[in-house]
Amino acid sequence: MLRRLYTGRKSTGANMVIKYALQPALMVAVLAVWYFNREALWVYPMVILAVQVVLGTLEYWRPARLDWRQPVKEKLMLIAVYLVVFSFSAAVVVPIYAATLEPGLAQMRAAVGLDIWPSTWPILAQVFLAFFASEFIWYWFHRAEHRWFFIWRVSGHGAHHSFKHLSALNAGANHPLEMFVILVPAAIVELFFGAGLAVAGSAVLTVTLASIAHANIDLNHKVIGWLFTTNRFHIHHHSMVLDESNTNYGCAAIVWDRLFGTFSDADTAEAGTGPTEPTLWQKLLMPYREPQDTQIAPE
């Protein structure tokens, strides 16, 4: 019998508050913190840390799936992966893109005389525009990773899908090589379309929603899920079944899946790339060699 996503815990008052209020409350909170401190560099790591602490505490206190509650060793491994990926992005990906992608996009923008960004709009309206625009670009990048074997392999995207138990920390559990792909959408919106500071607010919102989308918590998806990705939708994308994995490509905005026919609202029996979870070393080698039991890699 298939295991359902949620354990059917008793609908206590606390559970209902978490289910219906957590996602919108976190979205409002992180945007408020960013709005009043948008010139401060500390706001970005502090928002990421605070979101992870809140979600991690609730995953331990009120897990949706008891069998997905991660032991301390597994949590520490995910934190280490998160830090390695973040450090690799800061030390390698960002400098390379600053030297190549940034001037290239700026020259393209100047060449075509593009000046369409609504810079006179209120900043929060610009943030949401940058958010949905970045997610539109990411949707097609992510869909390509699942469509073409070469892109799947060279980006190491299989490493992100290889975890059998998901939590909020899995939002940052990507192969370091995939950061070359993940950072492109925001760079295009900022440098080619001239979104400027709005992209920073968009990034805060994206990281928050991506963390929620991987969280092992029972959350509502009926209303907020028309525009934003919920964990029910994104966990389905992490399914071990190929047809289910090829749905719900939006990690933070689900609206593009709804518009382009890849949306699915269904229970998920099991996550991962196959019946067994690869070791950390096998995950790192996935751009070079897939585990033998991988079932969701494109052909």
C-alpha cells in the first residue's frame, strides 16, 4: 500500500495554525525584514538561518511524515552540504559570472536599448515581478534538466533528487555544479532587464519558499498553491516515479506549471532517484556516473 504524504495527525489548534498560517506568515516576515534592512548585507544569511531554524523546529515537533524525521547525523550532513554549496557559489560561481555573464548581459541590454523595467513601481511590486520573472526562467531551465540527459548530468541535478527523506535543508542540497544553472535566472532579470535591488528581495522570497517546499510539515496548498509552490507539490516532483518527477518544476512559483501543463496535485509514495539513496560520494560523482538503480534520469 502506498504511503500517503501526511500521517493524519490529530487536527489540534496548533497543527491548524501551522498548516494554514506558516507559509504566508514566513513570506510576510522575510519580506518585511528585507524591506526595512535592504541595504544591510547581514539580512540575507540571517533570513536563511531564521527560516531554517523555524522549519527545522517544526519538522521535529510536528513532522508530516514520522519516518522522514532526520537524525542528527543526517541533519549535520545536510548543513555541511548547504555550507559547501554556498561557499562554492560565493568563491567560484559568482566571480566567474561577474567576469563573464555580467558584462555580457549588460552589453546585450545596451545593444538592444532595453529599458522596460518599471522602476517607478513600489519596491515590493518590483520584488514580486522579479520573483515571477526569475521563476519563469528557472521553470524552463529546470524542465530542461529533466528533459535532456546531457543537461541532467552536467548540472548534477540528480544529486538533489537522490535524497529519500526530505526536509527544509534539502532546498540547499544541490550539487555544486548546479549553482551555475541556479544563479542564471536572477542574473538575467537583474542585468538584462535592469531589475536592480528588486532581485535581492526576490532572492530572499525564493530561498524562503524553496525551503518551505522541501519541508516535512503538513501545510495547506488549496489557496496559496495557485501561485506559490507548496511542499505537497514539490515533494511530488521529488517522487521516485518518473512521470511524477516530471511535474511541478517550479521550486517557488507553481503558476508556470499550471499555465504550461506540468502541474500535478497528488500524493507521493516515495522520494529519491531510486530504491536506495546514494552515498555522499556517489552524489558528488553523479555528473560523471549515475547510480545503477536510478529511475528518473532522462534517457
